Amino acid sequence: MVVDNTVTECRFCHIAGGTVAANMVLDEDEVLAFLDHRPLFPGHVLVVPRHHHRTLIDLPPACLHPFFEAVQRVAAAVTEAMGADGTFVAMNNEVSQSVPHLHVHVVPRRRKDVLRGFFWPRSRYGSEGEAIDIAQRIRGSLLRPPHV
């Protein structure tokens, strides 16, 4: 059920509405950022649009700049505040998205930390022809607007 651009069963909408507590690190008109309640490392922050958008594809173009500008600022702040060597910035869309509200993870990283298991196995394309075909298919899809 959607009410005033929020989804009543969405935990992040409840945080945005103030009915669920969170350790807020950024509270702006368009964007919120708060500590993940189950962090990979201390300082793991979630950056979310204030209004409910399920995935990146659903985010209106006018919201892209304020959202990703906030992600950039949070990544810099997490690095500085946590004395980290850098950050891991990640987003799921549908698959593995534990809360169906767009969110970006900003995780402080240190060289030789234990996050190695978080990464997926890599492989090579079967041939250069396969790689060319896939690149062409993606370029073709870029010419069409996303299915919003």
C-alpha cells in the first residue's frame, strides 16, 4: 500500500517518517543516511532516498544528482571518521535487496580486512565475439528508456 509516496510496510519509509529509530548520519530533504543495524564493519552506512523508490531504475532522473552527491559525501565522511583506507560502495537492485527500498551501502575498508568473502567469483568471456555481442546488446538497451 502506498501512502504519500511511502510504502506502509517499508522499514526505510518508517525511518524516513520517524516512526522507526535509526542512528542518523545525514537527514536532508531528498536523502537520508543512517548506520546499518547489522554492519559489515562499524561505520557501515546506508544512504536512501527519503521517498520510496524500490530500485535505481525507479529513481526519477531529477533525484539522481542529490542522491549520488550524498553517497559521495557519505563515502568521504565514513573514510575520514573511521580512519579507513577507503570504502566499499554497493547497491543491489531486486536480487539480494533485503529491504525493497533503494539503498546504497557505504562500508569502511582497510587494507587486508576480512571482506574478501563478500566478493563473487570472476570469469572470462567464452570468446571475444561473445564479449562484443554482449556489449552491443547493452548499448542497444541504453538507447531505450528504462521500464519505469
